Amino acid sequence: GAVVSQHPSWVICKSGTSVKIECRSLDFQATTMFWYRQFPKQSLMLMATSNEGSKATYEQGVEKDKFLINHASLTLSTLTVTSAHPEDSSFYICSAGGWVFTDTQYFGPGTRLTVL
Amino acid sequence: TQLLKQSPQFLSIQEGENLTVYCNSSSVFSSLQWYRQEPGEGPVLLVTVVTGGEVKKLKRLTFQFGDARKDSSLHITAAQPGDTGLYLCAETDSWGKLQFGAGTQVVVTP
């Protein structure tokens, strides 16, 4: 149980285009999903917290107009990187939890974004 | 937000050797989690430690939580190439968000 999927697993796009990444909880309802970014040889950095039916909460320094997050259902959250640039190239990982104040988050397999 | 410090940053050992990685903080952990992440994949939870002085074993992996709950260690006995990966400690803050350490990259060569 507690499987989280991401789609796509990798994507290459041209500079200036937008890319949407999906995060799905396959066998449980996730009231909260988290989006992380990971650069090579670095740890995971939390970008935003997404709660179903409400606006996402962004970490300091993360541009909410550039990284659009939608959590329209209890099993799906999406991250859209708008007007992507090469510096947005990174590994994006989502995780899902049953409710906010839980220690257990289930991680997706990640999406590798390369912006040319 | 407390900072989690992991050491060493990088560890390269031969198959069959033992290794230990550490996670420390200046503040008390409410609980601590250890993850392993392989290249191109998401992190996988190995264990959660909650009680000061707690020791948990997962096959060849032994996890210890300091008595004061400010430090933790992960010890691998007779490491195998399959143990290669990025080992991350993390704590859940009061907002339910995970704070990760910088990680220890472990490479086990045959």
C-alpha cells in the first residue's frame, strides 16, 4: 500500500515553455502533498505544501507564479513549471501524507526535468 | 527550524566493510527518520526512531537514537554494493513538513 506515482518520469523541454508534472496517490487519499526539488549531489529542498481544495503554501524563495500547484482532488496534485529556463532543470519529487501532522510521507519516484 | 547536520558527506568503502553515518542537531528531535535514495528515484523510508536511546535493526542496518534525542546514527554491517545510495535523515517539524539533512553519499564497491 501507500504508493505514489509521478508522471512523466522525465521530460525535456525548450526554454520558455511550460511543463506539468502529476503526482498521484494510488491507494490512499492524500489530504496533503509536498513538492521538493533536488539538484545533483544535493538533498531535497521543500518547495511547497499542497492541501486539497486550498491554495498551496510556498517556501521562502520559491516563486508561486512560476511554480503553479493545483491539488484538485484527494489523489492528484500537479506542479506546472511556467516559462521554464535552464536553471529550472532539476529532479522534482512529490510526497503524499494522510493529514498534515503526520510523520509519514510517501514519496513518488521523481521527475527529471531538463530545460534546453 | 533546526538544522540537521549529517556526516560524513561522502563515504566510499569496499564490499564487506562496515560503515557508520551520523545525523546531529543542536535541538531535540521529536522523532527522526532515515531514508535511502538511489539515483533517479525518490527516497525510501528505512526507519523512524522516536524514543531516546532507541535501537532498531533492519537486517544489516542498525539505527540508534541518542539518549538526549539530539543525534542519531546508522550503522551498516558487511556492506554490499546494493547499499550504495544517498542516506538522508529527516525530521518532521511542527507544521508537518519534513526537514532533510544534506545527506551522506555511500558508495560500496565490489
